[in-house]
Amino acid sequence: MKLLRELTKAHGVSGNETAVAEVIKKYMRPLCDEISEDITGNVIAHKKGGGKRIMLAAHMDEVGVIVTYTDKNGFVRFNAVGGLDVRTLPYKRVKFENGTVGVIGCEEKNFAKKAEISALYIDIGAQSAEEAEKRVSVGDTAAFVGDMTVSGDTVISKTLDNRAGCRCLIKAMEILDEKGCDNDIYCAFTVQEEVGLRGAGTAAYGIEPEIALAVDVTDTGDTPECERMAVKLGGGAAVKLYDRSIICHKSVREGLIKIARENDIPYQLEVMTAGGTDAGAIHTSRSGVATGGISIPCRYVHSPSGVASVSDMDACAELIAAFCREI
């Protein structure tokens, strides 16, 4: 879990993924032939081969908040970066890239009437606008605060979306480094997925893959009174069939299922009715890419306390590697 702990600790709100990129480059350098960073900030790691050109994508960014202004009493106003449930934000701690920590407070009467982000602020302990502006500035981003804990097969952490996916890609490349692979593999660790799948589109345009997989987390349908879906924690890698951004290519989804069965890799099927992944931007790049997805089941996505399974993550890494070798 050392790798996942490093990834989850790194600050990486959309548009500010540099710290995450540095961790990824450290682990990927021994596993690939070339590593580069494009103009948007995507990290592209290339493991050369003479076969099919395959793109594997996992986004580096996390949801967070961005400073819009500071009021005269030193309270910091903000907006969301990515999808946040405003109802869950009061009294959560956030940390800015420079280390400043604050608590999200709320205008209690206004928030009780209607949960809106305009009734929230960040309290960094400043007494005036001048004092606050010495610590944070307009445009600074902050992420949730929370340490990663592991109990048996269960991981609880902030930003499992999508550092768990980044971890799976790196682990898959370790398997390929050990077992070999004839195909031409490009790992794209992408930026700004949470605000519109932006990095994946430019990465796919540059790579020109024949086949692509997006690796991300997905919701589960196994908690009390939740919206039902077939994915559950501990059920193995989730093979994506559909989300709001893509209907996965038949050859890819059927290939993943066949390879999982033949290699005794635990898997389940995912139909996600809300949200999308990098697959949505990749499959429409240039003249089109045969694209699918592998997802890690995760409870409480976009919160400071996501819950995932180590065995599910390992199954995802194994399936990615087997797909790259056998497709």
C-alpha cells in the first residue's frame, strides 16, 4: 500500500496535478521505455512493442474547491472543482497546496433553508481579509484532508477517485515488465477528468491508439437504501458496459470478459447511469477508438472517505495486464 498512500497524499485538484505526476513518474520510469508530459500536463509512459497500439488511461486529478474571494472578516469564499455534494461539506477540513488548512463552515440559517455553496466558507483562522490573503489567494485550490487507513482487505481514504486507478495502472505495468508484452503500450495519466474529461482527449489525439481502456472507480450498489446497481465491494474488477459518456465497444468489453474468465480473474459487470470517465473522450478521438473500461468499486466517491477493496484493485491490475498481453 506504500504506492497508494503516496498517491493519495499528493495534492492534485483538477488543473494542479503536478505533485501527483511526480509520484507517478518516479514509479513508472523503470517500467517503460519513454516518459513524457504533454502541454496539458498528461504524463505519457510508453512501453514499446510491435503489436497493437493500446492506450491505458487513468486520471490524476481529484475534486476540490477553488478560492473566489475573501470577505472583510477573513473568511474564504469558494466554488467547487468537480462534482461535490454540497450537503456533505460543512465542517470538513481542506488543505491548500501551500499547506494552509481550513474548515468549511456555513451560514447556518441560509444553509438550513437550502444547501447551496454560496452559504459556505472556509475558516483558516484569519481575522481580516488582509491576514487571509497572506495565506491564500484567489484561484488557489484546496483538497479534502484525510489519512489513508487499511483494515484487512478494506482501504479507506480520500481521493481514491482516481489514485486507485493510477495505482492499478502502475501495478499492471509491473506485471507486464515481469511477463513481457508484444503490444505497443501507452499509459496516459490524465489531467482534468473531473471537470470534463479534458486531458484524455488531447492524450488520445496524440497517441492515436487502436484500442483503449479507461481505468477509474465506480459506484457500488451494496449499501443500505442506495440506488441499486450490480457492482459490489469485493466482487472483483468491474468491466464497464455503459456510462453517460460511452457505450463501450463490443470487441473490448467481450474481450475483457473472455480474458477474465480464461485467467480466473474475478470480475463483475458495470452499468453506471450517472457520470462518465476518460473513455468518453477517448473513443471519439480522431476517427474513433475501440474503447472500454475497467473500474474499481468504491463507496462514497468524491468524499474524504472513499472505501475500496485491495483485492478488487489487484484484480483490476491483473485484468489490465492480461488484456494488454492477450488482446
